[in-house]
Amino acid sequence: MTTSSTSTSTSTNTNTAPVSVASSSSAGAAGGSVINVSSLVSQLVAATQDPQQALINNQTAAVTTQISSLGTLKSALSTFQSSLSALDTPSAFDTQMADTSNSSVVTVTATSGAPVGTYSVSVTALAQAQQILSNVVSGNGTTAIGTGTLQLSLGGTNFSVAVNSSDDTLSGIAAAINSADGNPGITATVVQGTDGAHLLLSSTQTGASNTIQVSETDSGGALSALTYPDPDPANAGSDLHYTVEAAAQDANYSIAGVAATSASNTITSAITGVTLTLTGLTTTTTPGSTTTTNTPASVTVSTDSSTIQSNISAFVAAYNTLETSFQSLGGYDASTSTAGPMMGSALLSGITSQVQNALYSVVNTGSTTYNSDGSLSLNSSTLSNALSTNFSAVSELFSGASGVATSLNSTLTEALSSTGSIASKSESLTTEENALTAQTTQLDSQMATLSASLTQQYSALNTLLSSLQTTSSYLTQAFSSLPQVEGTANA
């Protein structure tokens, strides 16, 4: 029987990850790697890291959801609390509206705190601003008049206008007055007539004290024709240079028979919280007669019940929106088999109970009729009747020391404070989130260390196996070169 030696290669892997081993003949010939170290280490590290990282990721996702839900809850509570500001203090119910019987005589507005009542207003004169028109000035407004300095004043406020050769015409002087620094409200206009040009000076400020004065400081120079009133003592009481087109005067009026004057037609100090704007006279003179008739206008200040009703309606809508948020966060949707992100949360249950107790402990009629979804309903007709018949009781219900809005605002302020339950829970969740982030960082570091260690071990093993493959290849070639031995087997 003739025998010959043959080369075989077997590989046994006791690890869960596959080991790639080259054949002895090819490895020996090439003298290359036996194990794919990079692939093997990557698979072993992943097998160790993935389950742990998956657990961390799941916990992080849960914490992130809780943080997001907490933000939603905080936002819902803050939005609801903002609706309470129109109801949680007695002054919130101190809203007034005002009306007038004759808007052509007087208009009126009222702010919070204005005394409710009806007031008779008589107007015998309106405040007006002064307007004076100069005598004709030679030329058409473009002829040179002369240079110098004009000193103008309005109600005691003075300013100067220097007139030089560039603006010594009537048009130039008017433009200089209008653009002068410190001008308190004198408007100059050149008016052209059949007789020539005139300078019209108009005040923007009403009142008897706001009169216009013009003087020239060059002692009787060319600009003296524009002065007002006439500076010559011999002409005292006369206005030789101007005609008064409108006199500066105060408004004369009376409220409830109390006479008063005002430099302005807008009066804010007569009745606290009430602004009167005088627009016309209540006195009329019979044609062909000197008889004057006074027909006072009536100004009425009343409680603005419509605004209060609107604020209460907004409160009900805001509460129902908050209740919907509670249900969304902590309820269970049977139709989709979906639980809210805060279902079972002690924090949500506690806040929900506090809000509901603050409401129902005040509004407890003994009725057994409730909305099944926990929402509120508003009967506008009943509310309107309550506001008209017992306004103070409605105010007390919401804004009293133990009122609905007052109690709710106190509850929400505590819950939303920096030391409240929401802030405490938020801090706890943030700490947990940071710890999970640290775990991920630590795991990454551990896996980097493991990867380096395995790479070192399997690289050394690879070197050994490569050496063995080379030795095996050498022995195989050596044995194959020996002479064959033939033998005869005995039968």
C-alpha cells in the first residue's frame, strides 16, 4: 500500500462572534493575517455596548418626554393664569364707560375708578388759539424788507430770528420763523391778496395766556412794521401793524353748575378718571333777539358690564382649555389605546386637584349637575342679570379675598414659583438627564478601552497564528519533498 501525506486546515471558534481564518496554504504563502482583527473587535464591542446603550437611550427618551410634558403643563398653567388678571382684584371690576347726550358739544371717555353718575355740562366759550394778520407789505413777498433780528414769544416762551440778506423778504422771514430753534408753536404764512402780501402768524396753542408778541431788536429798523403789539407808548392799546383774526381765549364751561375755565378744550382734571373734550357751545341766541338759551349736555359714566362679562367668558374658555390640557397629559384615549405622557403622575394629579379645589370650594351651589368632561359652562343671560342686579356679589365671587380668581391665582403662583412643585420636578428630571448623559460618556470610554484591549489581544493572536501557518506551510513542503516509501502488504 502506498501512503502520502496531505495538508488539511480546520478552525474551531468558541466565541459568539465569527472568526475569519485563512487556509494554511494561502496564509503560509502570503504570510498574511489569519484573523480579521478590526471586524472581530468591532463585533465584540458592539455586542457588549449595544444592550447597555439601548437601555440608556430608552431611559433618556422617557426623561425627555417627561421634561417636554412638564413644559407643556407649565405653559398651560401660565396661559390660564394670564386670564385671571382681569378678574382677580376688586380694581379689575372697577371698569367704567362714558357716553354723552350731545357729541357736537362734548365727547367723553372714562378710565378705571371714574365715579359713576350723570353730569350736566354747559359750554359758553371754546378755547382757541390766537391768529394775527399783518398790514400789507410792499411787494409780493419777494421784495427785500431789511435785515435785523426779530424777537418772538408765545405764552412767555421767547425765541429769536436773525434776518440777513439771504432771507430778508417776507417769504424768507416766514420760512425763518417756521424753522427757528425754540419756536414753541408759531406758524408763519405769507397770504397774497389784491392789495399785496400779508404775514399771517398763527399759534398752535390755545388759551388766553398764549398770545403772540413780536419785537425787533434793532431799535426801529426796517423790521419794525412786523412788530406786535405796537411798541410805541403813544399807541398803547392799538395794533397798528396787525389785525386780530382770532383772539386767544380760554374755554368757559360748567359741570353740574360749577363754573370753570381751561386753556385747552381737552379737560382731564374736572372729574377724576374722566376726560372731556369740548367741541361746541350749549348756548344759542334767538335770531333777531338778544335772548340766549342754554341747553346743557348730559355726560354719563357707568360701569362697563360688557367688558366684565367678556372677561368672565374669557376665563371660562381659558379654564376649559386648561382642563383639556390636563386630559391630554394624564388621560387615556380608549379609541387609540394611547396613554397621556403624564398618566399616573403624582405631580399632575396634585396640581389638577389644587386647581379644581380652588374653583369648586368657592363655587359650590349644591347642584348635582356637572359637565362630564370637567369643563365649565357660562349662562350669559344669568350672568348679565347678576351684573345688573347684584354687581358687587359678582365682583366678590371672583376678586374677593377667597374669590375664584384670587384663589386660583394664589394656587398657580405657588405651583409656578421657583420653589414650587413644577420647578422641583424639573430640577429632578434635569439631574436624571445629566446622569444618563454621563452614563453614555462613561460607556463610550469603557468601550474604547475594551476595543483597545481586544485589538491588542487579537493582534497578538493573529501574529501567533500567522507564525504557525508559516511553520505549517514549511513542514508541508518539507514532507512533500521526502522520497516516497513503497511497501507490500501481506495478504
